[in-house]
Amino acid sequence: MDVASSGSAAWLARTKIVATIGPACGNVEQLVALATAGVSVFRLNMAHASIEEHAAHRDAIRAASERVDRPLGMLVDLAGPKIRLGELLGDVLELALDQEVALVRGDRSDGANQLTTTYPTLVDELSVGDRVMLADGTVGLKVVAKQPSGVRCRVVQAGTIRSRQGVNLPGVKLSTPAMTPADLEHAAWAADVEADFLGLSFVRSAADVRQLKEFLARRESSLKVIAKIEKPEALDELESIVEAADGVMIARGDLGVEIDVAEVPVVQKRITALCRQLQKPVITATQMLDSMQNSPRPTRAEASDVANAILDGSDACMLSGETAIGRYPRAAVETMSRIARATEELYAHLPPAPPNLSRRVDGVLPVTQAVVVGASAMARELKARLLVVASHSGATALALSKQRNFVPTIGTSDREQTLRQMCLYWGVRPLAAPIDAIGALVRHIETWGKTSSTLATGDRIVLVSGTRLAGAGHNLVLVHEVQ
């Protein structure tokens, strides 16, 4: 019987689940319940709540990790230069088709047909013919004239708008920086509290990613930078962005407003395929089980959406409002885990994809890459009970993860942050272990396996490590039979 399908809570779906913390799941008990149901990484959305509130969430995540006795990752998601409406007169405004409204300077509307935004120079950077999308793209405007006081727009997509809702500007080139002062403050906090991942919103170029990495390097932080793809400019520079980042999030909410929604599925597949080629973890996000904010069951379309993201090669799927403010946070996690498990069964029957050893992968030496491919094939051929990789940085564990091996995989390290970062890698279960001595590592795995009823006498383990005899990198594959 496959260890990962044995029903033990220790073995969750191979596809990792990222869950957003909010009012519906903020305390330790709630986080323990979500982790038990299948969450591996918790997301802190810095666009909502204060640093003090998120500091309490950070402590709750660490406490929950101790309670469930396994590492839990923490993703700090920067808000980025998100443009929002200012205060509307009356707070709510119904816009009719062909109605004219004015975008004016300031932060408060003086009339029913006046709109303001949080971006002071917007009226200067808009041009006649530009589109302005409001309320997650449900309301659309088109600029028809520019005046010294602002711009006049015609409503081309009617609907209701409210104060502080988001503004998207498809195709408009803005001068706003990649990170706001608040983002820098939040990034510094994330480094200080030893978070594991840092989400960079509205990435437009690889330079945006490098700027954040340089900021973190000055703080001697090992945070992994996750580039959020949600702007058309990012699609034009996609390969360089993926190469510069430590991982990618396909943020389909804003992306689906900035580009034609009909293009989003194909763009999602393109991003996922590139991340797999370059061996970078990729998170598929936004509205995956959106109806479960108010319903205990998803729609069939949502179940198919999750399954297709997994089949395309997503390392993780993310829940946002479903866990942050939804009525059924635990049910949403359990549902996503069930869909993932059912979908992953296909990997047990599909022939492995031919390895591509011609392309250099960031952080993985060619010898290591070849050893990982060989170890993955050996584990399948020998019907190994476990595939174990020892890794200081986690790069080799990620390379092994991208092989999509159905043999249950353990990622071992002596660094706590590396173990937490492995929580995002498909199919890898992080386990603290001594990794500098092969014999000690094998004994540790065998003892742990027997104690947890994962291993029995006669089971085979395939282990990837380094001998330190042939330079840097992992150059050892060991096959061990449990005694």
C-alpha cells in the first residue's frame, strides 16, 4: 500500500495547500484544524490587518506547528502599489451604461459623479481611450476627455461600486514603484520574524524581483521571493522574472482584469509549464473554491479548476477568502485536499516525463540534477517505500519534487527555515534530521519510519545525499533495506 495514501494524517496530499489567515481562522485551534485538514503554508495578506495583528498570527502559526508536530510555512504577501477608489459620496454608487463620471484629484468625492483614487498622479498618466476597471473588473470606464482638474470617463460596463474598491488599468503604463514604503516596512518585518516566503505583488520586470532580493540580502535574510504574476507587462518579461524569483504565484484575480479573461487559462498553463522547466515552485491562486465562502460544497467547475491546475503541474493551490472570511474554512481545505488526492492518483499510472538535463537550473549543479533524475527512476523501479533527500538549502529537494515521483518523498535538513520552505514543494514531506553523516541519517530515517509505522522490515529506501569527495553537490544515491 502506498504510504501517502494510507490515511495517516502525517501524509497529506502531494499538492501543497496555501491558506490565507483572516477573521475566520485566526487562533491557534483554528490553524491546527486547518493544518490537520491539509494546509502546509499559511498566508498573511499585508493588505489587511496591522503588523501587530499579523505578529499574533505568526505566533499562532508557530504554535500550531508544534501542536501538529510538523513544519508549517509562512507566506507574507505584500500589498504592492494597489490603486483603490477613495471615499465615495454615500459610500455606494450605481453606475449606468453610458453615464459620464469624472476621475478627479484628491481623496474624497464632492459629487455623485466624481471619483477619486489613492494614486495621486493617475489623472496625469491616463490618456483618452484608456480603460479603467473598477470592483474587480465588474464595472468598466473609458476615458473620453482630459481636463486640468481630472479626466472624464464614460461607463461602458454598468454596475455598483463602493468606497476603497480596487482599480485596474489594463494596458496603462504607470510610473508607480514596485514597492511602496509600506511594502518595505512589511518586508523588513517578515525578515525580522523569519518568515519563509515573501510575495511581491504586481511584478513588471525581473528588476523588481532583484530589488527586493537586494533589500533582503542587506538584512541577511533567507526569505524566498515569490513573484506574483498579475500584470500584462510581467507576461512580456515572464522568463526573466521566473529565473530571478524563487517561486511564482499565478494571481488570477487582478490578472483576469488586466488581460482578457478568456486568455487566463492559457496564460496559466504557460506560466506553470515554464516554472516546471526552470524548477521553480508555482502557486495557482484566486477563486479556486470561491463558492465555499458561503457553501459547504464547491461547484463542479471549481473542482475541475483545482484538478486541472494540479495536472498542469502546480506545486500548490491557494485558498483566499475561503479560509480568511468564509463560513466553511476547514471544509474548503478538506475539499481541496480530496480533489488533490483524487487527481494525483493519475501520476501513479502515467509514464514519467523524459528528463531535460540540457538546461541549467538555478541553484542545482548538473551532477546533482542528473543524480536526482536517476534516484527518482531507481525509486520507481525498485518500488521503494521512501525516497529521501538530504538538503541544507532545499534546492535539491525542489529538484526532486519537480520529477513528480509518486514514491513518498522525505526532505531532510538540519535548518528549520529550509524545512518550512520545503512545505511548498510538491510531494515533499519535511523532516528534521542530521544530514552530515550518511550512517546517522539512515539510522534516523529507519527509526522514525518504524516508530511512525511508515517502514517495516524489508522495505527499501532510496536516499540522495553528498559524499563531499567530488566537490559541491549531491553525488550519492544509496539504496537501503530496512532491517
